[in-house]
Amino acid sequence: MATPAVRFKPRPPDRGSFPIDHNGVCKNFMNEYMECLSNNNYDNSKCREQSKVYLQCRMENQLMEKENWKRLGYADLKETTDCVSKDKKLDLVKDDCA
Amino acid sequence: MIINLTKTFQHIASRPGTQKLMFRNISNLVRTTLQQKSKLSTLCQPKTRCWQRPGSGMEIWVQRWGSNVLCVRLASGRPKKAMSNIDALIYAISLVIVWCGMGYVGVPFYKAFCSQFGFGVTPDTLRGHNREKVEHMERGDRVLSVGFSADKDAAFRWNFKPQQTRMNLVPGETALAFYTAQNPTDKPIIGISTYSIYPYKAAQYFNKIQCFCFEEQILNPHEKVDMPVFFYIDPEYDDDPELEFENHIQLCYTFFEAKEGLNLPLPGFSSRGSTPATGKPATVSS
């Protein structure tokens, strides 16, 4: 039985909207993420650490509601919550953070 | 007795609708039959039709009371065929089958009707996928590419474009993408966006965890900001036969200026100056 054509209905995001980063506090992390993407043929699976770092920056600056990483799909990545700093670049290779 | 019967016959035959022409023939027949009484008992059971003129529907029915024949009834008109038990059973079974069939057909019809007209939309279906699904979903193997494009209303003065034109990912993997928006004018401008997905069939699997759409966003004069989209593609994308050969999804955001009388197809929520994620009002820093 032929069904009628499905009309596209936009859906709201699960967690609402990102507040705008007017001060650009997380801009560096965004640039690192974009650099990773362009170096890896825009392959998302290779740049997940960087995207996680960016989201963590947002959480720490009240630009995103804090959430368990598992609920954001980062269960497979190691916890790096203690390592993020706004001032210095993050060394993601290390297992523990000095 | 024969005379009595004949009188009875006359009485019946005089009713409207009976054929008087046949009356004499029938009365002769009855007289003949009744004279053969020995035969009568074997030929006619009580209330048995003894004779029928073919084609005319004319019948003689003999009512026996003990060993005597009390009355002869002339029945005219077409004999009605009563519905037998078998026929009634067949009708009943076919009716049951028809109703059951309508029940099966009704399920996809109902779904199609409701998806078209929006009835029966619950908050869960409206809001996208369950948050907890993200925690337990498994990554697929099939690599999909997502394209990003930006569009804006002709009168809208922001510069709006994606930071990446495409991205490769697998279903079940959360991904982050960025758009850039800039306000080149000297006045703050409030924008509001909506999005579309192509192909439409893939839209049900495209789940945004957080983005910048459907909420008013304000940009100060000469301000440039990054707008992230955090999303994933449902692992069930791989199971849909209609999407077996669709490996590319195009996501397009369109910005409009937020002003009175603007009607966007918003899915049911919109607040000025506050974000549901943090609950805090969006501050505009100078």
C-alpha cells in the first residue's frame, strides 16, 4: 500500500540550544578541533577527543549544562576532566594528567 | 367431504391474487387424490406439499388431522428459498474475515494519516530521541557523510556559513560541527534559525543533542561567533531498507531575522532571551 509522502518536520534538539559564546572563551578549542578535522579528512572518529575538550570548555564556562560524558556519547573515551585548562594546550596523549 | 373441501377451495381461490382459472383443475386433482385415500397416507405427510405446478408457484398443501384431511390450502406466489444453515455460517465467517482484514489494513493507514496530519504526536516523539538512548547506543560500521550548508533570508544581514562543508561519521557516534555567524552592521540583530535535512527519509534518524536552532540568538555589532551543532545519527539508520543506498545526508540551516509576525515552523517551543539548557538568560556583553 503506497503511503503518502512524509513531510519533513523539524524537531527540537534534545538538550535545547547552546548559548552563544560572545567572549570567545572556547574559540581555541574550536580551532584545534577544526584543525584535527582538516588533517584527518574530516573524519569525526579521529577527532573525538578534541570535540570532548571543546564541550568541556563550554561546561566550565557556563555555556553548557554539565553532563555525564556517557550521556553525550563519550563513554569510550577516558576521563580527562582534570586536564582542561583555558590557558594552555591540552596534551591528549598522556594517560594521567600532571 | 369433497364438497366441503371444494368450498374451502372456493374461499381460498376468491382471495385476491389467486388464479381462478386453475381452480377447477386443482379441485379435480384434489378430489382424485382424496379418493385414493390409501395412497394419500403414503404420499402426504402432515403439512406436506403434495403437488406443485411448475413455474407458477402454485401448491397444494394437505393438512392431516388424524386420518382425516381437514383442509387444503392453496398457496400461491413464488416459493421463498429459506437460507440454509450452511449459507448463514459462510456469511458469518466471511464477515469475520472482512473485519479482521480491515483491522490489519488500518494499522499502516493510521500511521500514514497521523504522520501526515500530526495527530497523536506525544512529547517524546516531538522532542526527538530519548536522552538515555545516547548512553547505550552502539556505533555502527557504515560510514556516512554529512554535508553542511547555510542559508539565510535575503533581508537578513548576518554572514552565516558552515566551518566545514562535510564530515564523515558512523551511526551511533556523536559528532560536533560548527557554523560561523557574524554581524557586520552597527546594530545588534536577533536571528532565529531552522534547519532541514535531505533526504527527508533520513531526517527521522538525525538527532540533534544540542544546537542553536529555534531559539533567538542575538549578535552584537561587528561580533563574530561560533555556533556548534552536537548531533548523532541513530544506529537504526543502517536497518532501514529505504536508506540502504543513501550514504550522504545534507544538513542545511537557515537564519531569519527575529521580528514580529515571523512564523517559522517551530516544533513548539521558543523563548526570547533564555535558554532551556542552562536556564539562565542569555547575557549580552558589550
